Amino acid sequence: MEMLRAVLVQDMARALLLAAAAFVLTLFVGAWWIDFARRHKLGKQIRIDGPQSHMTKMGTPTMGGVMVVSTVVVLTALFNLVNSRSMLLPLAVLISFAVLGGIDDWMSLTGTKSKTHGFTVRYKFWLMMAVAFIASLALYLPPPFGLGHDGLVQIPFVGERNIGPFFIPIATLIIVFISNAVNITDGLDSLAGWNLTISFAAYGVMTFLAEPQLTNLMAFCFTLVGACAAFLWYNAHPAQVFMGDLGALSLGATLAVVALQSQQWLLLPVVGIVFVVEAFSSMLQTGYFKWTKRRYGEGRRIFRMAPLHHHFELLGWSQVQVTQRFVLVGTVAAMVGISLALIFAAPSPSQQADGPPATQVVETKGP
């Protein structure tokens, strides 16, 4: 038992040290990137039809996701790949979506995004679907082709179930949806960054308390927590840098992969409730506007403006108020998600209804 406790403490210590290292390293990378972006005029373009208070953000350096992605990749490659092939998948997804988002950011900055050789919405969507499909296959297929998750999912109130090959299309859609949801949420200073920090921390706790422990995935989550926290240093209102598609798409997709890899993806709408609500608000607004335009000859709106954070701004909330209140909701939702993962987990063989739980050794090998 003492040895078990020592291993548990050691694994958590490594995860927290990686979080601290990610925070410090991202601060240094961030300072360099902001200076580089300013010198090369990599400034954000603002929606003309958006809230007028946002016009002051015009020209603020963007593609700030570089500082988070680069730090996480370096630290994970150096300290979290030993005997853990499973970490290659979230790293690959992080890098792939960062490249895709970075190209899209660059096109918008150089004015080529609207031309025929740039990313259209449909073309970008299918690129994301292709990467997500490959990632889903890698999760589902048995070794050496994949990680052999075999469609397993933890269902609240029920326990572990296997959904078989249906896992592949479901996982693909989850990755693409959450990636876009984070990108939609990234419209106010610190809003996406704070909720990503909270979500990765929640999944870090879930993977630490899982049986067997997913120690490498836990360390990866906390590395992302440290890097996202450092990004908030520069993204706090008024923001010195924005995340851009490079950061939002890659971190959203990585959050989805972490949830899928931990088998707790059904709790993602709870833990990431802000992302889900923001995405659905945009979908509802767009769908309702098109439907009413066909039916009544003029488009009507459910919200004053979508996504939802703009609606509250136009109701009179300040940017800081919207962010803080959304973050509070996200924090409480993350705590609910963790509690659901703990309370309604499948009972272990030693935890029978007719007797007290026996002492059980927790496996501490990485996923």
C-alpha cells in the first residue's frame, strides 16, 4: 500500500511539474510570439457587423495558439512519450489541426481566404472530417494499427458499454464538433482559454482517478492546463494576443480526443457546456434565419446576435461580465462532470453489493 501511494504521488507530481513547466515556457514563447506578430503585422480582422466595442481589437496579434501548441509538443515529446505510444495520437491531432487552422489564419491575414484557392467553409469542414476520421480509426483499431479502444464508453448510471464500430463515426463527429465549438467560443478575451483550462483540468482529474490510472493521459492534460493558463496571461482583457483558428481548432480537437481516449466522452457536453451551448446557439440562429426567410420572405433571429456571448453583450453585459459568468458556469459544470464520472462508474469486481469493498491495487501504467 505504501508503494502504491508513492507511485500515485509520483505520477501526480510529474503531471503538476509538467503543468508548471508548460506555464513558464509558454510565457517566454508568448512574449516572443507577440513581438514577432506585431513586427510582421499578423493582426486580427474584426467582424464589421459585430458589437462596436470589439472594433478596438482590430490589428491585435493573432495565431497565439502557436505558443500553446509548441510548448505542449516539446514537453510531451521530452517527458511523456516513454513507453507510451498512446500519446502519439493526441499529439498528432494537436499538430494536424494546428497546421490546418494556421493555414486558414494565414489566408485570412494575407487576404487570400476569399479567393478560389483558399479554404471555403465546405472544404475546411471536409479536411477536418478527414483528419478526425483517421484519428477515430486509430482509437478504435487494435494494435499495431491503433490503440484498441474497441468502442468502449463509460455511461453514467449504467457503467461500461461497447458500441462497436459505431464508435468510429461518432468519434469523428465529436472531434469536428468540439473543434468548431471552441473556435466559435473564441470571440471574447479569455473566454475560450479559461474554459479550455477548466475542461483539461477536469479530464486530468478523471484520468487520475480512473481504474486503471491513465497516468500519461493525465500528465498530457495537465501540460495543456499549464500552457492554456499561460496563454491567459496575454489573453486577459484587453487581450495582447488572440488564439486564432490555429489554437482554437487544435485545442478543441485535442480536448475531444482526450475525452474519447479516457472513455468519458459522454460527459464532454457537461464538462464543456460553454462550448456546446455556444455552438448550438450559432446553429440555431443560422437555421432559424434560413427557415423563416423561406417561409416568411424575411429572416428572423432567435438571439440578438450569435454566438451566445454576443447576445449577452448586446443586452448590456460588458465583455468581462460575459466571460466571468460563462467561466463560472463552466467551472460548476466541470465539477458536476467529475462527480458523474466518479459516482456512476462501473463497479469493480471487489465492490459487490453483499460485502465491503476489498483492498484493490490500482494499475499505474500509462495508457
